[in-house]
Amino acid sequence: MALIVQKYGGSSVATAERIKNVANRIAQTFDKGDQVIVVVSAMGDTTDDLIKLANQITSKPHPREMDVLVSTGELVSSALLTMALHEMGYPAISLSGAQAGIKTDSNFRRARVVKVDTERIQEELKKRQIVIVAGFQGTTEDMDVTTLGRGASDISAVALAAALKADVCARYTDTDGIYTADPRVVPDARRLTEIGYEEMLELATYGNKVMQPRAIELAELYHIPIMVASSFNDNPGTLIHGGVSMENRNKVRSVAFDMDVAKITVVGVPDRPGIAAAIFVPLAKAGISVDTIVQNASINKITDLTFTVTRDQMQDALKVIKPVAKQIGAKNVASDAKLGKVSIVGSGMQNTPGFAARMFATLSEKGVNIELISTSEIRITCIVDEEKVKDAVRALHQAFEVELG
């Protein structure tokens, strides 16, 4: 008898009919004799609708109250899914994040899981119950409701799988798995049968929205294999794990892109010790996450410093940076929100020359100007004009013959 954690995304439970479909899938697993824990997201666009509603009430909703509000979406879907299972004659119980024992820090809207108390879930499993857990949420030591960030029901599922030592965590969504590129952009993209944690983390961080990056980090830390598959068919999915075969390590595995990019440049920065800290410490204190950072070569001890943030954080970042720029004697602050990034990812790039050259040559041939470049051992990312992103993805997918496997 295996212990299985399943996670269903918002599109999988968007309607009553889809909830019934998910209930049927859960029942099939339960009928095999397995213990089943299910984590669910809010139905469809429920979370977005709740955020819009809050913004109609106030332009500055309190983070604590926002967490109380948006956490209700997952409670609705978990209760409805439990009802669907009851209607089919199956034993099931819904639990909130608090009831499931998910404890977090007090960083509202982006809380991190501190520990998972599995006592209640284990009690229900002993009763042969199917346990349905509202994802995306937990509670602090003071019993305040917190949420883990957008898309973070994945984190709930992996955290529970780790704490309960589950045999596998299955992540069901509206796609068949992880592809070599977004099939909506590259029709020839193919589904990967498996992918390593490191490659998947790079993809998730730099544009692939199928999995939440923090969930991948957690899965790698606790060696939890994740099967990503569709909730609408029985096609084979993609296994994310640590034992990817050697033959898959000699190539670019996937091309990812992200349109949520804004660039800020602090122009004419004095080149002296402490300047970088003066810029980035206030941003960190304001909760603004910085991605790519590039500093030009110093001329006469003056340089330009450029970094990227998400588009929704650009205005907040500018509010922080403009007074800082004056304090440090910078000449100006410039910004651009009409950018995107395109990345090639693959373990084959590690210690192998030629990948960067081919990427840059391919983009040049397509008339794509590169604004910024960021790299890791297994990734190369280029920041480009948003109108050129999809052309760049298609060109790179063909140039690296990713569709050929």
C-alpha cells in the first residue's frame, strides 16, 4: 500500500463537472488500496477575483486580512471535492491548512513553511479516509492565517509529501507534463518523460509556470519525486526526480520564456565601496525581489547599474530607488517595463563550450537585440524586447534541435 499525495490546480477544479472528474480520479487511486492525500487550489480564477474585490474596497488592503480573504478560495474547492467523493460513497474529509498542521512564519502573502504537524492527517488515514487539504495556506504560532504566495499549493503538496514520507507526489494540471517549450508558442515542442530537479528549478524560475520554484527546491531537498500529468486525460506525464539518465545530460532540454520583466537602471553611480548595498538593502527591506543585476565597467569612477524586477513591483522599486539615487549622487533613474526574457536550460551546457555563441548568433539572425544576459551553470538567459520574445523562443528551439530529443 503506497502513500500518494495528489495536487490539483485551479483549472482542474474550475467547475462542478471538473470537480466530479477529479473525484473519479481520486477514487480510482483509492480503489487500488493506496492511502490518498489530495491538495487543491482555488477554483479557476477565484483568487484573482477575490483580489479584485479587495481592491474595490481599499487601495491598500492589509496583508493579514488579504491572507484571510484569499485563503477562502481553497476552502471552497476542498469542501466541494469532499462532497463529490461523499456522493460517490467514498470516505473523505476536508482540512484547512491549519487543520492539516501546516505551520508558517508570519510573512503574510509570501509565508514560508516552518514545519508540518502530521498528527491529524495520520489519524484520518488510519480511519481509511481520503484527506482533502486546502492548499496555499497555513497558520502562524499565533494562529493567524497565512498564504504561501501565488501558485503555492504546489508547496503545500510537496511539504505534506515530505513530512509524511510519501511514495510520490503527483501534480495534476491542464497540460500533459513538462515540454521542451510552451506548445502554444512552439507547436513542435515535445513532452519530456523525465527531468532533473536542477533543470526543472531553472525552468520554473525563468518562465515555465507548470511548477512553483519553491516546491521544486523542497522536493529536491527531501528527495520527493513529482509526477506532472494532466487531470483531463491518462497520457503519460513527466517525472521530476534526481536520477535522470546520463543520455539526457548532453543537450539543451528546454526553452523557457517570461513576459513579466521590468528593467531599472541607476545612471551615473559613483563607483565606490558600499554603493551596491545602499541600493539593494532598501529594496530587500521593502520585500522587492531582484533578478538579473548588471554593472557596467567603471569610467572615471562612474558606472551604470541595471537590475530587473517583476512588472508589478517596478513602481514600488522606483519609489525606493529614486531617493536612494539622490543620496548616493547618481545622475538619473531610468525604467522599461516592455521586456521579456528567454532562456535555454540543460545540464549539457555545464563545462561545454559553444552554447552561448550559438544562442547569441541565433538571436542576431532573427534581429533580436539583447538587453541583458544572465547565466548559471545550466542556463543562459537573455532579456529582450517583449515583442521579440516568442520569435526568439521558436528560433532557439529549432537552433538547438530540442524537438528532436
